[in-house]
Amino acid sequence: MQSSFFDSADRLFAQECTPAHIRQIEAGGPTAALWEALIGAGFSDALLPESADGAGLTLAEVWPILFCMGRHALPLPYGHTMLARAWLQQHGQKLVDGPITFAPFQVTRDAHGLTAHAVNFGRVAHWVLAQQGKQIWLLPVDRAQMLPSGAHGSLDADLHWDADVTQGAGLGDWSTPQFADLLALSLAVLIAGATDRVFEMTLAHANQRVQFGKPIGKFQALQQQISEVAELTFGARMASEMSCQSSTWRPAPMLAALAKCQTSHAVARISAVAHAVHGAIGVTQEFDLQLYTRRLNEWARAGGGEDFWASILGQRALDSGASSVDFIRSELFAE
């Protein structure tokens, strides 16, 4: 993968998003310094048109940047923010400062206010673009009641806003879901990047760890398992790259669904083999592998898992009335 964007992004995230920084943020540490470094790189407005002071890039062109975010388990919704800012700009909404995440699922509203459950990156976002039915809100996290909703180190959270906050945060009514495919695509590419990093770490450990006088990677049983991880890793990468084949900032919904389904499917096996190859050291707090596998499992569940997006694809194929080949040609390859 040779790309000037890949090289620049990989260097940036390696420098600014070290395992030490990830641990600090997971423990509730400040995020401002990391966010300022990311904003200084200029990627946040890469998908905005030049007329709006953006770079005017397409989704296909920024795929390497999103991929590198996953490779370094970036503990902020930087990719989500890029897509959210593009959505806000296209629909004539005010652009806000700070990290933005999406809440297209598990949003409820009553007389007491609005609650969004299991908001991806909810602990570290400044804003949430939420949708329930036809209504959309841009909600400030600093005015929400927050309850962490994930496992150890999770950055997800349940968020509740009182009614007076939601009344002034509405962006109007929309006839179709706006954010489900954006969240699915962003997470799919993050997963693909993180699986690439986990595969890299697993292969390196297998070649360095010596047992019975030779590297454990020389044993046929481990070679077979590592080969399986390689296949799943490159499949996830291919699916994520396909999902970004767009001449605009917005993905094709069925490609986003396919990518999230495929990448989420790969997570459990990749994580299991990676930890098996590393042995007991892989699950320790001090070893970095768990930073990536925990995030992988979190991203696989967030925004709908494998089964959810497989059902979306299947239902769309049935509703189309087309043959499987014709559906793939029209919906996935736009032929």
C-alpha cells in the first residue's frame, strides 16, 4: 500500500497516538492535546469542498487516512468527524469545533428528554449527531448525563439530554436514515486498519519467540493459523477499500453494509488467533496487543454487527427482485 496519504497519516498517528496516550485517554485523561495535533494535520476537512475551505477529496482518496486511524487504535472519533463535517456542510448546517460522533441506533425520546444508548466514542466526543425516526439533532456532550456503557477501557457511553437541550438542537426532519451507513463505513475501515496492526504484531511475535530451539512461527500448526489470519485481514482490507469507492464524500449504502458485515465477521477469529500465538502475555495490561483487540471487539459490535448488516444486505437483495448476480452488479459494483 503505497500512498502519500498513507505515509503521512501513518507517521502522524504513530507519533501522536502512542500506546501510552491510548491508555491515558481510556483511563479518563485529557484529549485536547491529541485532538489539536490531529486538527493541525488538516485531515478533518479533507472531504469538504474547496469552496468551504476544505480539500475537496473523495472518499476513495481519504481511505488510507481512515485505515491508518485503525492501525493506531485512535481513541477519538476522527474519521466519524470527517464524515460528520461533510454531512453538515452539504446540508447547510453550522460546522462545530471538536470531535463528532453518530447515534443512529438506540435513540429514545420522551417528555424528560432524549437518551442515546451505547454511543460509539461517546466518552470522548464533543458532539453527537443523533437520529430518531425522521428527526435529527446535533447535541453537545458537555450538556449530557454520561454513563460508560462498554467493557474495560471502552470509549462508548450512554448519553441523556434534558428536554430543554434537545429543543434547541434540532436540525429538522429527514425522510431517510442519514447516519447508519456513515457509522458503518467509518467503523469498517477502522476495523480493517486495526486487524492489519494485530496481524503485523502476531507475525512479528511468531518470528521472534523461540521454543524448542526455533521460532514458533516455524511450526506448521501456527503457520496454518497465521495464514488464516492473513486471509481474514486482507479480506477486511479489501472490503473496507471497496466501501470507499465513491467519487464523492458519501459511500454507497450497500457497500458500507457489506464492509461492516465482512470486517465484523473477521474480528473474533483474528483476535482469538492473535492471543493464542502470543500466549499468556497477550492479555496482560502491560502488553499492547490488548489495546487493539479490545477496540476491535468494540468496533465489531458498534453500529450493528455482522448479523445486522447481513440482514440488511439480504433484505435489500430480496426486495430488488433481481438475481444475485444482477444485484451484486447494480448495488455493489454499479454496473
